[in-house]
Amino acid sequence: RDELGGGQVAQEGLLAGVEGDIAGLVSEIEAKRRADEEERARQEFQRRAQEEAERSARTTTTTTTTVARAAAGDDAAPPSTPKATPTVSSVPAPNANAQIAVDTALAQLDKPYKYAGKGPDSFDCSGLTGYAWKAAGVQIPHSSQAQYDGLPHVSISEIAPGDLLFYGSPIHHVGVYTGNDQYVHAPQTGDVVKISSIFRSDFAGAARPG
């Protein structure tokens, strides 16, 4: 019996060691998966931003050429040349309201997530963004989808601190961009307001409240 008991203890110890090794391996695999997903999202952001910049440059060049020809009386442009619609090629630097929104959002770090929370003690994602911009004197609805639908959109290449970043399809998450490829947000039940990388594979778009 003693020998059998000792063998059982040894087997249990061996099993515990194997389970620990498996758990460690699973953690490593999950960490690599998250890192790979973030890198793919980063590359997608960069690709879309580059496409938007190139499209804007082409539009600006075409518009400039058309205006120059008109000023010179050049009516010989090929009839098939499409007329470009003038677009805004740059976005002004963040204003005082945007800075207030960023500072207010950052002041809520580590406060708990609570569904439908509007502050000041707890927040859900759209509650945090609404609270931040309310401090700047701008009222926005308490819903990530409603915020996305109701606010002026901003291209990836033009996002600035204070802009709202949206995620999901349909949209179910939003946070305040703080610069340096980071945003502050209230993630989910059991979590707290925190700063995270903006690079997620489910990025949907950006908007500027004021």
C-alpha cells in the first residue's frame, strides 16, 4: 500500500507539472495571438491611411490643374477628364475643447466600468466619451452607434486628440483618442477606464464632436 500510495503521489505531482506546463504554453500562445492581431490591425490602419492620403493628393492635384487651366484660358483639356470635387486637404490642430475632453477622459482612469454609467463614479464606453465632451460644453448622445451616426466623421489619416474612435460591426464600442496611437476607454464589465492601443481589427471609424 505504501508503494502504491507513493506512486500515486508521484503521478499526481507529475500530472500537476504537466498541467502547469500546458497552462504556460496556452498563455504564451494567447499572448502571441493578441500581438499578431494588433500588428495586423496596425498594418491595416497604415494601409487605409496611405490610401486616403494618396486619394486626397490625387484629388488636390487634379483640382489644382483644372483651376490653373481655367485661369490661363486653356479650354483644350480632354473632354474625358473628370472634374474633381474640391475637398478639405487638412484638418486644423485640436482646439481648446478637444484638450478639455482629453484631459477629462484621462482624469477618469481606473474608475469602474458600469453598463449605462455616465459618471462621475463609473462609466460605460459611450458614457465616458459623453462625459468628457460635456465638460467641453458639447452634448453628444449616450450610445456608441448614435455618436457615430450623429457626429462628423474624420479619416484615419487625420485623427487628432479628442476625436472619438469607434469599433465593431455593428458599432458597439467607442473611446477618446489621446495621441501616440492610444485611446482612453471604458472596456467592459469587470474592467476599469484605461488607456489602450487603438489598433484593433474591428476598427469602424472616427468622429469629431467639436
